[in-house]
Amino acid sequence: MSASPFSLPTLPTVQVSAALETAPAVLLSMWALTTEGVAEDAWHARGAAQLPPERRTFNRQLFAAFGPALLPDAPVADFPSYLTMLATQPDATFHQRLTEAAQSVEEPVLRAEVDAMLADAPALKRQIVEHLRTLWETLLATEWQRHIHLLTKMTRSINELIFSQPQWQAANPFDALRFLLQSEPDDRQLAQVAGVQRIILVWSPHLLAHCTHFGSRATLWVVRKFDPQLLRRDPLRRAEVLGPLNALADDTRLRILELLVEHGEERAQEIITQLEGSQGNVSRHLKQLVGAGFVQERRAGDANKLYTYDDAGLQRLLFLSRQLLSSHNVQAVGKETATELQLSQVRASAPPALRDLLDEQGRVTRWSSKLKDQVAMLHYIIDKFAMERGYTEQQVNELLQAWYLDADYVLVRRSLVDAGLLRRTKDGSRYWRA
């Protein structure tokens, strides 16, 4: 039965997780060395500058024509293991994969280069393995070793702290992609996410953000540098959106952005001339636009500075606005506000020595190093015991665990006994309040 033309379609859901995929991430770093228009960091510029012209040319040909054939069929422990797997693959099988990958090449010059390389399959295989091994040993091995501990830790952390939360059990792919990019996706990225059933986050030491299918339309891989915002658990507040929003709420600053969009990169003096404003006033506006992320600033080699419009700032603002007004964030802010109010009420009625030690439910959060705080804490906790009632040791422990959040509740029990606030029989089978 077809859907009613008057009904709204149900958004699909997607599985989201993080994985430590060394081989694909390293291959993407190698690919970005000779690919323009990729969001990258300074490492790529340094690495590309170290490549001899012939190696740079082969790297461009390799990934443009044969990229999909380089991907491993199964996860590998590390990149040296991947290189061993590639080298021991049967020549005929590898040649077949290269031929299939190259079928999508239409550009005439590259097509001719590819056909010439495919004519000698064994030589091409040796050249590919040698090229990847050289890039790994000269550019990436030390770099990867420097980052692998953090990449491993952050992969585990985001799976345990973020993707295990209930809202990720039924996430739609578009919201998931926005979160992983921490920005509003562009048209190409939105097209990539359509129809996927699974999104996998892979941390990269170098790529700022890149989306790819790696040959499978059902899975989208988001490869990006680590961003602490992805591990954030507290809700987004209005002030975080108002900052960049206020940078746009000015006619002069909007005119500056229009000039940069129209003319591209401009010197500060050129902007001052076109606006017919004072240097101090325009400089102040430029500084605010740079701080809000809408404009990039760089030295011109002299005392002047050059400015360009950065669309990423606007995409980031759109993302933050959407996040701020999401039902999940609004509920989280409401819950946090209620908790803060409850905490202030609990602390207002507590003894002064305990106000910094209690949570919103009136539970003691830690053992103080100050003697007067310890005394106040013990008298506070003993009041939770009923008069003229006996307790077993287990019942005492359960009551202490309910009102004292630190794991060492035995310290509190012993301190209550030593202070004469809690009595017990010699064999410790029965306790009662003094």
C-alpha cells in the first residue's frame, strides 16, 4: 500500500559508532597529500613539499585511478600489516581489483596513464607497495605513533560516553552527520548521507573532516581530527550562540562580509577605503569577525594583513542554532536548571561547613581534609540513622552509601564509631545511634 500524499515521511534511523581504522585513515592522509580542496592541516603542506615531483605525480595517479582497490577487505592491526597483506595478494587478484577501480576514469590524459600502468601488472603492484611503504616510513610512521594513544583513547571514550546514550539509539542520519562535523553539512555531504544505515567515526591526526563511503553506499565513514566538543555532555547554552550571532548583528560588519565575498581576499586598507570609515573602527569590526569565525586573517608579508570570508563560521553558527533549539538540548537545559535550583536550596539550608560538600539531593560528595568539616559531616550523616533502632553492618553500609558518594564509606563508618556517634557490639553484628 502506497503512502498517502498528505502524510509526512518518517525519517530513517542510523547506527553511529567510532572505530580505530588505521589503514583507511592512513591512506586518506596519503591521498590528501596531492589532492586540492581537502580540509587538512599544516602537516599535509609539509609532507607534500617533501615529495619529489615524480612521486607526487604517481601519488595523484594512484589515488585518482586505483583508490578503491587499495582498501583492505577486513580490518588490519596496523599499517605494516596492511602493507604485508597488499604485497602477498595474488598478482591476478590485485590486477583485477585495479582494473575494476580504474573503470570510472574518464579524463583522457589520466586514462592513457592508467592504461599504460595496467599493461605490466606485476611491476605496477611492486610500484604501488613500494610507494605506500616509502610514504609510511618517511612521513607517517613516527607521526602515527605520536598520535595512536590519543586516537585509541578517544575512540573508546566517545563510544562509552556519547554513543551509548539513549538518543543515539534512534538517531537520524542528518542530525548524526551534523553532530560529527560540528557544522551544518554542505550539499555534497548531505547527498552522501542519504540512504546510509551506518555511520562510523574515525579519528585522524590530519584531516579536519572528510566523508567517504569506501565503496559501500550503506555505510558512511566520517574521518576527522579530534574535537573535544564531540565528548561534551553538558547542554548548549544561549550565550554560546549569541556570541557569533551578535557579530552578524551589525550593518558595518555585514558590509565587510559582502565585500570579502564579492572581491575575495582584501587588505585592511582596501576595506577601510571602500567603507569610508576610520582605521580604528574598521579594525575593531574585523577583529570581531575573526574572533567569531566568519573571517580568516593572515599576514601579507609586511605590516598589512589580508582578510578572507570563511563560510565555515556561518555553517558552525547554523549548527549551534539547530543544536540549541533541539528538543534534546532544551530538555537537558531544563533539567540542569532544575538541578541547579535544587542544589542552591539544599546548600542554603545546610550548615556552612557542608555547603560545598553536598549535591542537589543532599548527599555528601567527598571527605574533607578540614577537621571542622569532618565533624559537621559526621553529625550530618548520623542524623540519617533512626533513634532506638538497631542496624546490621550491611544496613549501616547501605545507609552510608545512600548519603555518602565516595567509595570509601568504611572510613565514615569507622569515624562515626570513633567519635562515639555510632555504637556497636563487640562482634560488630549490631549498630545503633548513640
